[in-house]
Amino acid sequence: MEVESGGDFEQWLCLKLKHLGLDEEVFGSYVTGVLDEEDSNDDDRQEALVGILDGMTEAPVEEVSDEILSRWKISRADVIKKRQLDKEQEVADKRNKLAQIMEKQASTLSTAKPAKQVDAELKRKLLNEYGHQSEEENYSDSEDEVETLEARVPPRLTGNEQDLFKNTNSQAVQEKEREKREKEKKESEQKKQQIKDAKEKQKQKNDDRKEKEKKRTQKGERRR
């Protein structure tokens, strides 16, 4: 089945599944879910696709899986390229807007004010506009602010306190890893069950279709 190199992947996938005699609504979401899994590589995706399609079509499952994976990679490359172009355009637009604001603000400030005061007011307005501070301002804090920051620095930990901190941190890391493994295991089991349910639903659909064809054939023979 020939398809265009571009276009919408989901639309292409629906047509492909339909061409294979599979319910695109049942299998489409599982296929896209496998492909969009961020922690998977191409081998994992290929294996998962084979597992989904195995026994569901007379077409060579591995060839179909290769085609789906290749088509998805082409579509994904197009999406990534478009996002990059959009991001670059957004950055350029922000720079142009910033330059326009700086030029406008500089022209509206009173020329009678000292240059340092003009720069300070311009910088303050730009910070209010964009809600962040430059590195230069972060390093030009007043002595009072520096003293305040120094006062916030916690005292040096003793040996026992350091060991306690390390143990607590290690336990937190292990707990986080354990939760991650349990989550991945649960998601894997759910996905396997969903694929099993999808296959059973597809099989039931095929059986119903065959039964209808059988009844229609028998009805035609009786008429003759």
C-alpha cells in the first residue's frame, strides 16, 4: 500500500490498519502509544508492534511493523523540524520585540536625567516586562543583600550529621527508583492486558463477520 512521505501519521495508520482488516479504533491507539513511548528505542518499538499485530493479520507481521515504524520516524522528523523552526522564529520575534521596547523606552525617558539613572529605569521597566533578572544584576546586589544571603547559608555539618544526610539522601534515591520500577511494571502489565483485550475484540469481530457471511451464503443457497 503506497502512501505519501508527508501528511498526518495517524491518518495514514488508520488507512493501513483498515487495509490489513484490523479495527483502526481498537488498534490505532495501542500502536501510537507504543511508538510515542519516550523510554523505548526502535528495537523495543519493533518488538511491541510485532506483539500487537501477531496473529491479527495474514500479512507478514515483521514487514508491516517495519513499515509502520519507518513511516512514524519520517513523520516524527517532520514534526521535530517544524518545532525547531517555530522555536527559532519565536526567539527572533522576542529579540526584535525587546529591541523595539528598548529603543522606545530610551527615547521616552527624560534626556535631562543622568545616563546611569536612565539605564536603571530602562532596565527596571524591561525586568517588569519580562519578569527575570540578568546575570549582571544578580552580581551587583547591595552589601545588605549579600549579608542577607550569607545569613541564610546553613552552618557546616559535623561528621555524624553528614553521614545522616548521605543516608537520608540515599534512601530517598532508592525509594524513588523503586517507585519508578513499580510504575513501569504496572504500566507494562496494563499495556499487555489492553493488547490482549484488543486482540480478543478483533477476533470476536472477525468471528461475527464470518458468521454473517455464512448465514448470507446459506440464505442464498436456499433461494436457489
